[in-house]
Amino acid sequence: MLVTFTLPNKKKVVVEAFLYKHIREFLLQNNCLESKLKFLERFIVTKKLNVIEKFITLLKLREKCIKSTLTLAVDKSNKEVGLDYILESFDEYVDIRQEVTCNNIHLILDYPTKFCVNTDNALSVIREIKIEDEHIVTDDLSDEEFLQVINMLPADVLNVVGDFIDDKKDAFVFPLLHSRNNSIKINFLNSTPFDFINTIYECIDENNYREYIFVLSKRIKDVEFLVNSTMVDIYDYLDLYKRECEEEKDKLQK
């Protein structure tokens, strides 16, 4: 099942629905963040998104298919916060795309397109490189190829990239709770965005996953139907089943 979202910049993004069975598949990636990242990105059907657009898309997918709220530490206590409120922090982000030339090397610099997992993401702002007749689109390179290209760039070119990052540094950082001065901040040049995504998709553990199926299968015999529902649906079914059990208990007591 495909779902379409509209991003704050009016771009339409198509994703695959994140179903109950996918939660278990995500948990089976264990603690390998690279595997978890690849797993989640496969749900984004629309290509050529920058990392902020991917982040917003995964927030919206979580809101649509798992739960519209999450628990955050706010003012030294855990509180339920709506994802719609967090998404407000991304209603506007500045266009930082810039073309620069140094030592006859032409660069296009912009937001990265990849989440950072184990290293910083600073040089990923280099989106395109033109050297004479050679045109390199960094999105088309493997990580190893990207490092080879970066290592070939002169120091003066890397200094220009560093100046760009320093000048635009505020554009890479977003508070999760935009109205609070002490809000958790995420920086798209380091691992904090995917760390957050990873946390909010780990919504239940394997024991709860099995327990929910066991409980609901007493009322809904088709387990295949259950695992192909969304977590939002599962929560609704559990509420309905609980209410039904309470009503039957009341009848017996009367």
C-alpha cells in the first residue's frame, strides 16, 4: 500500500506503508544502524530527496502508521509529544544551495542526501563536482568512491567547503521542540537525526510484538490480517478487544 505526503516545501513524497510485520523486521536488524537505515529508506519510494526531506518523510510515516505521539524528556519529566508539533520545527528551512569555483574546480554545495550513522556528514554537502569535462554527481558514488574523490581535492577546495559549512551552520540544526530554549537539537551534519529516527521506530520489543498477536488472535483468527495491519490499527484492535472484555465482565457480574 502506497501513501503520499506533502512536505513543507510542497514536494509530494510517496512511501510504502509501514506495517506491523515490518516492526519485527526492523527489530531483527539488532543494533546495526547501517542495516536499520537501509531498511527504513526502502520505504521511501520518491528518489532524490535531501536528508531533511527524508527525515520529515520518516516522521510522517511514523505518525501515519505507528503512533501520532512519542515520549520525550521535557522539563525533567517524560511527556507525550505529538509528532505534528515536532514537524512544525521543519515548516521552514532555508535554501542553502550554492555554486562555487576554486582552482578551476566547480562545486555545487547543498544539504546532504544521506543520513550520517558512524561518522560526521560534513563533506557530504558536496553534491556535484565539475573538473574540466568531468562531471561527478556524488549521490551516484559508493562511500568508498566518494572518499577517493574527496581525497583527490586540493586543500584550497576543502577550505571553501569548510567556509560554506561554517557560514550555513545554523541551517543544519533544528530544535525538536521549537518553542523551548532547552529543546533537544538535531544536527544534519552528524548522527543525531538518524539516532532519533531509530529510537522512535523501536516502538515495541519482540516480546510485546508476539504478545499483541497472541492476544488479538483470540478475537481475530486471521494472523496474516493482523501482521499486515499498521501499528495504529493494532492499537485500535487492542482497545476494542479490551472494551469488549470489560463489557462481558460487567454482564457476568450482573
